[in-house]
Amino acid sequence: MTTPLKSRCLILSSSMRHAFLTTALAAVTGIAVLAPVQQADAASNLFDLFRQKREAREAAQQQPQPVQQAPHVKQPVARTAKSAAPANVAKPAAPVAKAVAVKGPQIYDYRPEKLVKVDFTAVDMQVTAAISEKEGSLAPSALYTEAFDFISTLPQRADGLINLPAKSAEKQPDPALVTAVLDAMKTTDVKAEQSLAEAIVTFYATQQTLLWSDGLSVSSRAEEVMALFERAEEDGLVSAEYAVKVPDLDFDAAQKDQRIREIAAFEVALTARALRYALDAGEGRVIANRLSGFHDLPRKRIQPDLVLKALEDAADPALVLSNFNPQNSYYQKLKEQLASMKPEGKKIARVAPDTLIKPGQNNAELPKILALIAQKAPAGYLNSYQDVFDRHKDGTLYDPELVTAVKDYQKLMGKTPDGVIGRATITALQGETSSVKRERILYSMERLRWLPRDFGQRYVFVNQPAYRAQYFDQGKEQLAMDVVIGSARNQTHFFYDTISTVVFNPSWGVPRSIVMNEMMPRILADSSYLDRNNYEVVVGGKVVSSTAVNWSAVAQGKAHVGVRQKPGPNNALGELKILFPNSHDIYLHDTPSKAAFKRDMRAVSHGCIRLADPRAMASAVMSTGKENLTKYFGKNERGIKVPSGVPIYLTYFTAWPDEASGKIRYFDDVYARDEGLAKAFQKTEQSRVSSM
């Protein structure tokens, strides 16, 4: 009688290892008896566990289930002449296990916030108002403490001096007229974002007041807010998205009912646009996390009901709204630069995104590229190649004559003269134009809205397109260095967190994506590969030999193990790493390979940030001198807590003020995120304007 295999076992007995090795690494019948590992502690993080289970289910659905029997058990066969197999008939080869690929974050098709009707039809204004008075109206709850503090300190954050005066006592409209306007709101047809629409209905139903109307006329407060909307372009916003139809100044008193309906529509529309402006200015027009899985930025700092209460109480609601825009020096410099840039009179042709032209190919974008070179190239270059450009100005074939011309221009730009017209070459050409620089400033102003208004006095700031990391103390740059960031395939995420620990002599927990996508072919070919290269394999919290693992099951996503590289001079993380625990497994670290720091384009890592001077950064965040770190280096891994958490911002700005000069510097859109943001801008504007 045969002994059944344990369904969750990853450590093979000696007889099973023998069978595993003799079946060309991947006998399917040997894999089928292994059930998926279900222990959460075996996954590198919770996201890996979810992904692991999903992939296991998908693999089970796509592959037929073989007969479950142990591969090393031989079935008894009667030794008779009739049953003997012919010697010259080859046995069918066992199918090779197909490894499951681990997919990284995806780029999304951006979808703007859905717009809904601000619907008062289901609300009994009088009943709701009575309940509101009994419950204390819109007093902020404990859940809204942070948002309430945010609004209440806006004047101080603006310049440290301004205090918003409370709305002065003024003659209130006739209560009966207010009631009539509120009732007429049930006939209005105004659309807004879902959360804003709900807040508007609640506000008017409970407060029983008008924000923008003096009786049947538009108030001066409303005029000031609309004037702010007209200046929205100064802050990188779009005026058309806050447009409101204003009732005529002159009206027929005999048409009072019609006028009441017009005032009701105006009240609801202006309130909706004011809330939209506050949300856009304080958090951004675009919801960053809808752009891609590489964005991880929180929202919900702006609470619409508290904004409405602030607008109701303020004598200058336009000032309240304008103060939702970032007030830091970076934003002010970008805004000043935007004001100095005028749209170009002649629109320069834009090359289609993701254009790639190799020698010998035909491409319709080629004439645009040649036109850009002709506009930007120095006179000496044009004297040499003007005839070539003239002969090819309308052609689409990238022939040898043009390849030579492009290579020479690439040399002038300081780029690799490979003759391939790709993103780097096109970005260098278009990046020199005023219109592209202006767009990058707009994108940077938007991205600043995704971050906290106050970075703090002490923080680390990494701008990925600049390949630069900075350390600030007392708001001043104390340290700056070059960095290497993730490749276009393994992009570094855009998020912020808090540095907590510096780990010396670190081990490297190899991400599952690297194990599955890059290391697995070597492991399947040689199960001792990890043991021989200073790696440890962890199963169920225990270190085991890599030769004792059923790698075929792991490759198919039916089992999971942890892999880590032990400390040492060849460890991928070098002598230290700086941790700010996050779900993306991203951190700052050293590297034994320094060659990438000599390149202009340094987007080559698997997503983490490699530091040019890791000891300097470690000593900065630990508030100690470099010389005091010596005692931590050795053979064993050792983590040292950072005395006080240091905020870190992993950002993406293709236009950013230089710390020394204050001038705006421009950087290549290494991950093509400007392109994605441009599309999101377009979709947002189209959705909003078409609904008005």
C-alpha cells in the first residue's frame, strides 16, 4: 500500500527529490498533488498573498487537472510477453512546467469623477431644517477634525498674518423669499461630483440660507468668487470648468416666480463650482491613483460640508477658496514662471506619443521630427544637412542619409548617437519649446496639489525625473545626491511616507516578481543555483536548502516560498538600506555596482532608489556624523531606529525650481507620465464642460 503525499508539503523526501530530478524538473503529475500554500506569513506582503491566490485560481482554471498520484510510486505491471512494451517505442516526454509571470502595476485608462444631478426632490427642507437645529447644525465631528483644522488654519498657512474676518452683520433677505428660492431648488438642473452634490443638498436643507444672493439680486460676494474663477488659469486651473450662468441684472418684477427659479439655479451652480474649485485647488483636478498603479496618494483632505460652513461664515469667500491652492515656495515659483510664459503664436507640431523610428522604417511622424530639428539645430549643422532635409521634408522613409543626419544631431544634444528616433530624442527636441515647458509647469502645479501643503522642517525629497535626492533640515537643503530609479518597466512609485529605520549589512528579500519573472529559469535549470549564490530559501518561516523545494510547483503559482540574499559585499543592497515601510517594497539603499551613476539616464533599477552616497543620507536621517556609523558595519544585519520619523516624498516633477538659483529646471518625462496626465486633463475638462 502506498503512502499518500501531504498536500501542502514543499520539502521533498529523498525519494521524491530523486523522482523530481529524473523527470526533467517538471513532471505534471508530481505538481498536481500539491495544494496552494495558504499561510499568510509565507507571502512577502499582503498584496503578494492576494496575487498569489488569484494566479493559482487562474492557473487551475486554464489547465486540465491530471490524475492525482505520486510520481515516485510505480504501478505493478504483470511480466507477460503480451504486456511487454516494444523496445523501439519511445515514451512520451513529460510536459515542462510553465512558469506563472507576476505582473506589475498597470497604466489605467483615466476616468474622471462621475457627475450627478444635485437633486433636492427627495428632501423636505422644513423638516430637515428643524432636525438640524435640534442636532446642532453642521458642527464638525471627530471624524472631520483633520479637515476642520485644515480649513481653520488656511489664513495662517497663506502668509502667517492674515486672519479672515467673519461675515459682517447685514440685512438678510426676506425669510419668505429665502424659503421660495430653497423650494425652487427642486426645479434646478445642475450637475456636480457625487460627494459635492450630497453636501450641497444637505447644506441648503439644514442651514436654510442663501450664500450668493441678496434677495433677488446677485451679491457682491458672488461677484468676487466668479472673478476668482476667471483668474483660475493663473493657478494652472481651467476657468471654463467653474463657469456659471449669471442672472440678468435687470429683470421684470412682475415675473417674480421666474426670477426666483433663476436665483435658485444660480445659487446651486455657484456653490457646486465653489466646492469644485476648493477640491481642485486643494487636492488636484485629477485623482492621481486613477492614472496608474504606480500612484499611491491619499485624498479626502477636503471635506465639502466644512468648506461650505467656512464660505458661509467668511466675509471674503474668494479668499477662502484661493487659499486652498498650495502656498509653499515651490508652488509660488512655478506660478511666477507660468505667468511669465506666453502661449506661442505658432503652434509647434507635436509628435505622436510612443513614436519609435528605426533605420529603414517608414513612419508618418518623420516629417514633424525633421521640422523640429530644422527649427532647433545650430547654423553650422543646418549648413551641412539642409539639402538632406529639403529632399526628405515630405517623405516617410528613414533612409541611411537621414540616419547619418540624425546621429550627428543626437551628438549635438549630448545623447547616444544610435540613429534611433525614440522618446529621448523626441523629448529633447520638443522639450526645448516654450509650449512644452509651459505644459510641464502645469503638470508640476497639479502634482504639488497631491502632496501635503506643508512638507515639514525636516524631510527627504526625491524627484525621479531629476534623478536627485535631497535632505532638508529647518526647511533648508543640507544634502543632495544623484540617485538611480526604477526602469520604465519597473517604475518607482509616486507616494510619501515616513523613514523609520536604517538597516546596516542588510539582507535582500527578493521580490516575488523578480523570483518568478527573472530568476525562475535559472532555478528550474539548476535547483542549487540559490544555495551557491548566497541566497536563502524560506518556507513557513524556516530556512531550507533550495534543492529541497518543488520549484515546478512554485513556478506554476501552486506553492510559494521566500527568497532572500544574505548580507555580504555582493549583496544587491550594498552596506545599508533606509526603510519607510510601504506596500510597494520600495526603499533607499546602497549598491555594489556604481556604474549606473555615470549615466545621464539612470532609470535602470527594479523600483527602489539607489543612493550615490548612502552613508551621508543615513547619517543625515539619523542626525549623526558619518564617522559614528562605522560601529554598525560588519557581518550581521542590524536595524537602527531613526530618532524621530523623517517624512520622505518620492515624487515626479518634470519642471522644478533649482534649490540654489530658484530658476525652473526641466527634465525628461522618463516614465511618460506627463502624457498620461495630459490625457486626464483633457478628459476632465471635456466631462465637466459638456455637463454645463
